[in-house]
Amino acid sequence: MKKIIFALLSIVALASCGGNESTSSAEAPKQDSIAPQVCTYSYDSSATEVGFGAFKFTEKKEVKGSFLKFTIDSTKEVAEEYYYTLFEGAQFKIDVASLDTKDQGRDLNIKSAFFGKMDSTLFIVGKVVKVKWDGLKQNGEFFINLKMNGIENMERLQFNLVESTVEIKGSIDLNYYKAQKALASLNYTCKDLHKGSDGKSVTWPEVNIYVSTKLKKNCK
């Protein structure tokens, strides 16, 4: 009896190891392929700062300030690799009354003696008409149509991207906006304040532009 039982168990064991080879090597069910993540960039007004730097004294000391109220419209949502086209065609409007240099007396002088002497310059307005990008140097240029004192000029500003933050820098010459009278008015009002070590009162027509914004990165 024991021999019979042993024989039956042996047959079962052999059967469990045998069978069709294709059954034991059946392919595992395929997993669904994972689609690559797609990211885009868009403009974030809450993370944007618009600043400037004006110069006084013969030795050209820079005095920095900012505009606290402005709008930037007609931006795009673009693919991550084409982030630099995001502002192409964008229009902006800067409220001159929101000027802030952290000095109330200076702010009042600039608003009244400078902007107040210009023609219809409650706002500085403009449009980004063209964007150039250098992939090798990882920087680019904005070509901006800027209007101030009733005069429009094309300005060129440099920009780059560092970890989703766009830094824009450049300079403009106020002489191209026929602002000589406004500059003379400001220099007269701030005559003593603009005297350098040589005793001369100087207000320069050059103004630096500083804009920074942190783009929104959206990934799906």
C-alpha cells in the first residue's frame, strides 16, 4: 500500500514540473507606458518687480528706486524650452505716481519737478515687439517700443533665466525722449543735493532699467 501511495505522489510531482514549455515562460502582462511630463511657463504678476537707477554727481552715483504699480498684459503660456517667447507681444503700463526710492522728499521732487514737466506722462507705456535668444550664451534681448513724454523709441534690454527667474537689465537715454527741460527742472530743484565732491550739480540723462519676475512652471 505504501508503495502505491509513493508511486502516485511521484506521478503528481512529475506532472507539476512538466507541461507545455510556453506555459511556464508566459510573458508577464505589459505595464502601461508612462507619458513624459510636459512643462510650460506662464507669467506671474505677483512675483514681478520693476526698478530703475538714476545718476547724480559728476562721479555718477546711482540712486535706485522702483515702481510699485504696473500692469503687464498679453503674455503667453509657452513650452519650457521656449520660455523666452513668453513676453513677445506683451504690453506694459507703469504708474509714475507709484514711484518709490525709500525717500519721500526725493519721490516728491521726481514726480513734480521731473515727470510733472513732461507731456502726458502719468504712465510710461510700451510693448515688447521682438525677442532674440542666444542658445549658446543662454541669454537674450528684448526689443521694446517705449513711450514717454509723448515720444516713442525702440529700446534694447538684456535678459537671462536663472531657476525660473527672469532678470532684465538695460539703460535708456532721456535725451531721446526730449526730456532735457524735465532734467533741468529736476536738477534745479535738487541743486544742492546733486552736488558732488567737485561742487558741481549734475543730473545725468542715463537711467538704468531693472526688471525681475519669477515665472510659473506648470507641469502635467
